[in-house]
Amino acid sequence: MNKYIRTSLAGLLTTTMITGAAFAAGTHPDTGEALADDQTFIYRLGDEHSSVDPQVVEDTYGAEITRDLFEGLMNQDEDGNLVPGVATEYTTNDTKDVYTFTLRDNAKWSNGDPVTAGDFVYAWKRAVDPELSSPYAWFMELMSIENAAEIIAGNKPIDELGVKAIDDHTLEVTLSAPLPYFPQMTTHSTTFPAPQKVIEEHGDAWTRPENIVSNGAYIWTEHLPQERSVRERNEMYWDNENTILDKVVTLVINDENVALTRYLAGELDRTEVPAGQFPRMSQEHPDQAISFPRLCNYYYTFNLTEDGPEAFKDPNVRQALSLAVDREIITEKVMAGGQPQAYTFAPEATAGFTVPEVEMASMTQPERDELAKELLAGAGYGPDNPLSFEMVYNTNEDHKKVAVALSQMWKQKLGVSVELANMEWKVFLEERGNQNFDLARGAWCGDYNEASTFLDLLQSQSGYNDGKYNNARVDELLAEAKTSDNPAPLYTEVERIIAQETPVIPIYHYAGVYMMDTDVGNWPINNVEQNWYSKNLYKRAE
Amino acid sequence: MLAYSLRRLLVAIPTILLLIVACFFLMHFAPGGPFTSERPLPPAVLANIEARYGLDQPLWKQLWDYLYNIVVHFDFGPSFKFKDRDVNDIIAQGFPISLTYGSLSFLAATTVGVSLGIAAAIKHNSWIDYFAVGLGIAAQALPNFIMGPILILTFTLWLGLLPGGGWNGGQWQYLIMPVIALATSYMGSIARITRSSMLEVLNSNFIRTARAKGLPTRTVIWRHALKPTLLPVVSYLGPVFVYVLTGSVFVDIYFSTGGLGQAYVGSALSRDYAVLLGVTILYGALTVVVNLLTDLAYAWFDPKIRY
């Protein structure tokens, strides 16, 4: 660690190390590894987080911090499995539309108040409150909580939300439709409890370090916007004695190359590896460069509306374009960060999702190219009548590299002429959302670890279905999957239909590509959602 | 001079108003809004959010409310992106940072640039001159986005002497690289302008007269040549001062200083209207004031100019 950072950190260390001292001098209770004296984890944020208010936060960086500061009903373990959080257990009725959570009696807020079922009721009502107008209010709708949609729209009073405190330690949730994966959704920050008294006292400023009261393993002690933030051990946390890491520091570093340099200079314990640099990093620092699958996909979507290109209305043309994409070149040469190639829309890493045997995946690239040529010729496109269209992506070096590679593959193999266009993010979203495109880049990260979070994008009424793909059978299967005990075969069939009709071209699935200090213990690389909790991490002695 | 200054400040009011109105409409006409996101919000949620911030009102009403709040309450409105901060908070946090390293860069660029230019002119065609000219050109060719990476690689990665970014309350270790990165190219320009201006002044009649009456070189330079030499430098410095404060976007982002440049670019990208407008107004007002100061400085440097 750089000595200047170290000196400045030393000055900031407070008495919160007292309970940590038992670990600091010792060894890890499970692994027996020697622990570092300084249990501080420093990582990079690519941008200032939006908020640490559980019902308001809308970005990944903010959600990571919020997950440390607050604790919801359930948590995830290192593999993404559900483990108890504030709730010790839950039960559900036969129809799976009423869930009852039992809350632990030793959970406390950082000011010493007990965490009660009422705190969850308050928080969930807050999330749908039109007055708060949370950008994540839709998540409560997605959870199918009774009356959530009506309350958000202002058509019912907030008190009619299907959540109530039976007593201080029993929370009952009523759903408008059965939802087998409901408990999984309670690991999301929107569902974390909120301290009513503090919020009413301080208003929007309640999340500032000087005002905040939280119930997670850490408390928010310092925040210099656009520069750094610090969260430190919460002495009131019910599992404080098993928490090893004392302190977590974030540094906002917008440029990922600068972040990498600062990591290499020892200022950070973790940073992202810029695209294309992973091979060099893993050669120079094999024990620090890590890559693992994430729950996100990268695709291009066809505009299938009336106004879209005539050619794209022919599934054979769409399939030809998908076939001609050599995904190996994209993942091995362009991104080069261990990303899995994608032949299906939902990533293989998704829980309970079996990748269907898609014909294209088992072919060799020359076979695919051959078939692509045949299909395109069959559709009436060739040297005399060349196919041409425009593809758009949001301005970004990595997306540009991928787009250039794709357009070259299509040109060389199929003689298709493609015009590339990039747009600034918000303009891009607006244009894509209004179907002002031929072929547009898309990417999606799962909101929860279940295939529907991806496949719902291709449901005809979905607000995220930018290509306006419309297949009655797909809609039917997805609706059925919502309430099914075993939705996996239904998802497999949806993927088969998508592979046949090709409304989208899946390119690759994301990988988490990090430089991680070898001192950091227990980073959950198997948690594909990357829902990590600082309380489960530790720093080994050097 | 007081009357002149007051007159200039009065003229500044409509100028800034015009700036606000122009920015306001440009901003609203840009595609995408503050709540356009990858996950399009359900209409009901979007309607709630827009109602909360008054974005459901007609544009003229929004503009009127905005101006009213500034004039009456000195309130530049809420940030749409950061719920627990408003524009006043964001400026109060970022501006002192930008101002600190901006002023230091300005000071460094001016003192080093002017000294280099004067030395080069006095020792015209000597090795000092060649060295100063060479350094000036090299520095001018190194904009901050080239200097940034060079500095970080050298001082942070290879030598391990300085932290690679951050602010830490403005401790000196954190200031060095941002100041050098920002000051270098301006320093080069200032050196060149000073040198050519000094050479011209040294060849003018009143200097020949001063020398002819037997004044020592030092007096000739300091008492007679310096002031007229600096006149063109000052007209260059006015805009530079505003540039180092406003044009520091790259430095802010590259060195993660937490200055206003980061907030400015961020607000433009996220369509955080109030933050974008607030910072624009600040920069506009700053330009007006600095221009006035520059004009007033002319009178001191050149007795022929009177207001």
C-alpha cells in the first residue's frame, strides 16, 4: 500500500477496532489463515454512487454500499444461495401467494433500537409511495406485492399494500400472484428496512454520515462526494463478532486505466481490468487477475416493428447474421477477459437454467458461415441485391471494437454493408426506446438470479423489449413460468424459439474481470450476481 | 473607475440571464431526460418523479420558478441524481477544490512562464533563450491529457513518490500532479508571449532613451520594460484564469480530485438539469468578473488607458 494512503488512513482509524482486535491479532476462525492487523478493504468506484437510501438507490455501486449498511430479510452466501438475514426463516401457503417471515430478536439499528417487522412495513410502503417517487418502485411491482401497482399509480392508498407486521418479529406479505422465487427477491436493496424516525427527522438528508442510522454490518462514517467514502464496523450489528473486516473505503476513479495504475501502485485492493488488458495482467500478475462469469448478457436487437428494415422481417436473414458472428473472435481477441460466448439469451450462469441444445452452438464456425450464406442467398440477398443497414451502439470504446468486428465479419462473409453509428447514452436510450434503429446494441444484468429476469425482455408487452419482438407462444410460456414450480423446461423452450426466430443476436455473456489483491480473502467469485457482503471478506496477513 | 465597474456589472446581469435561458432550452431540447434509463420507468412512477421535481409543468413555468428561486432564495434547485444533496451543496463541495488547484496552477504557470520569457528576451540568442524557447514549445505541446498519464506513470507507478489521485483535504502530495498537469501548457504559452513582447519592448524608443541616459540595465528592465511587456500577457491571462478553473474537467476526472469538473460532466451526461445549469451560471459569472478585472488591470499596466 502506498505510504501516503496508509498515513492518511491511520489517522482515520477510530475506536471501532476494539472488537476487531480479537481477529486482528489472530487467525481466521474457519480457514486458520493469519489475519492482517489492518482489516481495511479499499476498492474503486467507476463513478459517484447515486444514493445509499435503500428505497432510492438505483446503481450497482450504490447498491453495493447499501448492502453493507443495511440488512434485508434474506442474504446471499458466497455461491448466491439464500441465507438468513434479519429473517431467520420463512413459510409460505400452498398457493405461494402469502409469505410469512420470522425476524430474529437480536437485530438492532446502529442507534441500539431493535429492528422490527414495522421497519420493513414502513420501508416497503415507502418504496411504493408516489411522494417518494422511487426510481425502483417498479421492483415492488415485480415482486407482485398486493396493490403495489395501484398504489404507485396513485389509485389506492399506501396503507393497502400487501405487507403487515403481525407482531414485532413476524412479517406477512400478500402477493397478487404466486411467485416461487419471492424470497430471492428480498436480497435486493429496495426491500431493506428503513428507520422511520430518522427519515422523518432529517428528510432527504437522512443518508448523510452525520444523520444515518442503519442495521447492517457497517455504518456510514465518511462521504466526500466524487472522491471517497468510508464505512466502518457497526458495533450494534447482531453478528458483529463474526465480522472480520473493520473498514471499507471506496475511491471514485472515473478512468479505468488510471484505476489500474493506482492498483498496481498499491493504492487499491480491487479494480476492474479494462477490456483487452486481461491477458497481459494475467501473465504479469497471475495470482491477482481474476475472471468469472456474471449474470449479464450482451446482444444486438433487430427492429421488428413495421418501420424496421424490410429485410429483418425475414427470420432467415436474422439467423444468417447471427450465424456469421464469430463469437470466439469477440471473446478471445476483442474483449479477451474470459467472457463466455453466447448462443442463448440467458447466461449459462443463471440459477436453475439449463442451456438448451441450440443447433448453432454445436456447429463449427465454417459450418455456420456456410449456412449463413445459404440462408441469405435464399432470402434474396447477394451481390446483385446487397443487404445494408445501420447498427447503433452507445458511445464507448469497447462497444465500438465489438461493433467494428461484427460489421467486418458480415462484410467479409456475407457481403453485407453495415453503417456504424454511435450515440451518447441518453440519446441512445431514447432512440432505441422509440424504435429509431435498424440493429441496436443491448445488454442486461439480471435483477435476480432466475432466467425470467432475462427472458421477460422478449415478452411482447415488456417495456424493455426494444425490438418489439412478438411471439404468442413465448408470451404464453413466460406467463406459465411465473407460477410454475419447475419453470426450467419452459425457459428451455423459450430459448429454442429464440434461437430459431433470432429476434436478437446474443454475442457474449459478461465476466467480472478484476485485479484483486492476494490479501483479500473470500471474494465470492461464484456469486454470479456479485452480491458481495464486506462482512464475509477478510484480509490475510502479508 | 468605480462608475465603470458598476456599469460593467449591470451589463453582466442581462448577459447571465441570457446564458441561463439559452442553456435552459438547449438542455431541455437535448434528447433524453434525467430519468431516461436502461430500465424505462413505468409511466406512473415517471409521472410521480416528474411531479416531484416540477418537470410536469410547462417549460416557461419551470424557467420562471428556477429564476425565482435563484433570485429570491439563492437556491439553485435539487440534484435529480443525488437525492441527499442540492446544487448549492455540490458547488460548495466541488468549487473550493477546483479553485484551489486552479489558482495554484495559474500562479505556477504565470510565475514560471513570465520569468522564463523575460530571461529568454534579456539573454536573446543565448543558450538561456534557446532553452526557454525549447521548454516553452515542449510545454505547450503537452496538454493536460498527455501530462496526466505521464505524471501518474512516473511519480506513482515507477517512483512511488506521490499518490495517484484523490484530494484528501488538499494535502500537498495530492496537489502536485494536478497542478503540474494543468499548468504546463499554459506556462509554455505565457513564456512565449512574454518573450516576444519583451523583445519588442526592448527594441522600442523609450527603452533606447532610458539606456542612453545611462540607467543600469536592471532599472531599465524592471522600471521601464516590465509593465508594457506584461500588457499582452495580461490579456492572455484573463481567459486562462477562467480556463484553469473551468477547463479542469480532465484533471478532475483523471486525478479524482472531487472538483467541479467531474460534477459538470457527470451532470451533462445524466441530464441533471439543475446541477448543469448551476455550474454553467457559476462559470458564466466567473468569466464576467474575471474579464472586468482584466480590463481594470490594463489601466494599471498602461497609463494611456483610463476608465
